[in-house]
Amino acid sequence: MPRRVRPKLPQKWHVPNEPKRWIIWKHARGKLTREKVYWISTASTRGKPHAAPVWGIWKNDNFYFETDPNSPKGRNLAENPRIVFHVQDGMDTVIVEGTTEREKSPRKLRTLKTEYVRKYAYKPDWSDEQHQIVFRVKPKIAHAWKAPRMHRTLVNFIF
């Protein structure tokens, strides 16, 4: 389980220190698990950004998604494994920063196929690596808050 840390906020903001209002990991993990469409952001080695919606699976504190290796996100991640992804809800949000690596374990891919069928009624075909591959995101930090008073609930989870 990641460690919950309250970011240092400027005193001039007059944000009360009320730990009972802070987001807990169970809540953030639930948002990541239940989300249907995630937004991912990647960048080329030259810094050109790219954002795209994807389907994915949050499992055991890792995020998995598929893409065509020749898509902008696939090409970016082949060169630069850093990624940011988040849920769609900006009023109760979780934003995760991490790094990616290809998921190649046959056992893990079988499990993920089952998860995709359960979550999306969709059976992926990862038999041709020229057209579809799976990435695993290893999170480093997650930012979570609820609006409209986000500063009262804002926390970071360090993995």
C-alpha cells in the first residue's frame, strides 16, 4: 500500500489541517479500479506531448492498457517510458505519474484478458505484437482530491 503524504501548502492559503478530510487509499484505489476510460499523457524524447483516452485495468497497484505500437502513444513510450494517467472525474480525481514497461508474461496477459472481458465485454487479441501490445504502468506517485475545496482533501500517495 502506498504511503499517504500531505503536500506542503502555502500558509497564506489558510487551509485547515484536518486529516479526517484527506483522501484515503481505499477511495483512490476504488476510483482507479472502477474507471472505464482513463486519459493517458505521453511525450516524445523531444518533448512533444500526446494525450489519449484508453481502456485499462488497475490491478495490484499497477495499471495495464493496450495500444498499437505504431500509434503516437506506442512510439512515445518506446522512446520515453514516463507517463501520466488519470480518471475522467475532475471533481473527485486521481492522477498517477509513473513509468511503463511492456507486459509480456503469458500468465499475466491471460489474467488481463479475463479482466478486459469482465470490465468491457471485450476480448483483446494480443497475438500479433506488430498491431497490439500491453503496457504496465509502475506508479511512483498519485495525487488525489475532491472539489470544490480540493486543498482540504488533497493528498499524494507515494509508491
